[in-house]
Amino acid sequence: MANLKDLKNRITTVKNTRKITKAMQMVAAAKLRRAQEAAEQSRPYTERFNAVLGGLAASVGGSGSAPKLLAGSGSDQVHLLVVMTAERGLCGGFNGNIAKLARQKASELVAAGRTVKILTVGKKGRDAIKRDFGDNFVGHVDLTAVKRIGYSDAADIASDVLARFDAAEYDVATILYAKFVNVVTQVPTAQQIIPASFEVDEDADSATTLFDYEPSEEAILADLLPRGVATQIFAALLENAASEQGARMSAMDNATRNAGEMIDKLTIEYNRSRQAVITNELIEIISGAEAL
């Protein structure tokens, strides 16, 4: 039977841990509201922006004058994976799921004979895939000091990605992040950003025929496509921020519940042990009295 002092110390430790997890849950809930609002408010702009670019891209088609960001380099031999995760842990499977998707994507490309380069955003993703693909790392973006994601953060990442593309370091760029659905659901997503690809439905395509562009579609695309890359990265960062807080809130809620259940079990064990000690002492007293 466990020592009473050890049980009491363990109960105290678990109670202190529960206070920490409860506080982290409340902080994550407060941050989640802001992050979720930011992610949801960015979606209409991102969708409309992509729709305009998609219409322009459809009108340009396979034109030889199409911008390089749209037409590509003419090859798909070298792939750049931009893996976006959190700077901190204690958020359930959020970081692990993105890292798992990144490893799967990289393995598929390597098996197909492609060259893989990895740019990490967030140290948790870097730590998770370093063992398997550490030799493929080409850069890292540290956002530890960033309290709230802004467009300037995405613009800096986009500038790095675009500069590498202009330097012919890769042919295809894909961002990997978690799309926020709700507090308990975050979907790991891989989205190609270079060459730019857009899903344009028939209605959107027909709507673009009502407009005449000045200057030409190619010139407009050449100006908008770099902004489109930054916009997609910014939207992914916002989705990631909301997903991280949602996952952390859910994980800390589960940890708080588990701590409560453990405290209840330890308290029962403590009471039983204490009762056994008292019973033994009473038996010894009664036995000693009878011996006299």
C-alpha cells in the first residue's frame, strides 16, 4: 500500500498541474476568438482575389506571354515544401499532423524521382521532420517574437519564396498548413502556390468576359501574382493560428479533465490507505490493552 505522504504529495502535484492546464485552456479560448475572427474575415477577400486571378489566368490560357509564376519553369523536377507549424507545443496533434503530411508528401516526391527542398515556418515542424529530411532543409522562418500574425510576416515569407523561384532554385512550391474547421477539427492541407493554379467554375469564367482589361491580362497578372502568393501565405498563416489555438484549447480541456479524474482516484486511494492505517493502530491499542 502506498505511503500516505507520497500520495498526498502526488495529489498536490496533480492539482497544481490542473491549475496550469485550466489557465492555458482559458488563454487559448481567448486567443482563439481573435484568431478565428481573423481567419474567417480573410476568407472572402482571399476567395475573391483568387477568383479574379483565376479568371485572368483562364483568359490568358497557354499564351507564350504568360507570366512565369503562372506558366512555371517548364519543369517539375525540384519541389519546395513550405511547412507551417507552431512555435510552441501543448496543442494536441496539430503540429504532428502537419509534419506527418509533410513527410508523406516529401516521401512521395522522392519516390517519384523528384528533388525536395523544405522551408520551415515554426520550430515545431522543423524539429518533427528534421530526423527524416534534415538534409533537405534550405531555410527556416522564426516567428517566436510575433505575438499576432500580420500581412508583413506573410510578405517576408513570400519574398523569400519568390526570390528562390527567380533564382531557379525550384520549379514547384507547395505550402502545408492546417485549415481551421472548428475547435476539434483542423484539416492538414497541401496547397500549390507556384506555378499558380486556380479552380475556376463556368460562372466565374463567363463573368470575366464582361470586362476589358487595361493594360493587358498578362501585365495585370505579372503584377498581381506575387501579391497572390503573399495573400495565400497570409491566409494559411491565419488558418494555422486559429487551428493552433483550437487544438491547444481542446488538448488543455482534455488534460484538465484527466487531471480531475486522477485526483479523484488518488483521493480514494489516500482515504483507503489512511483508513487502513487507523484500523491497524486501533487493533494494536486494543491488543495491548487486552495483554495487560
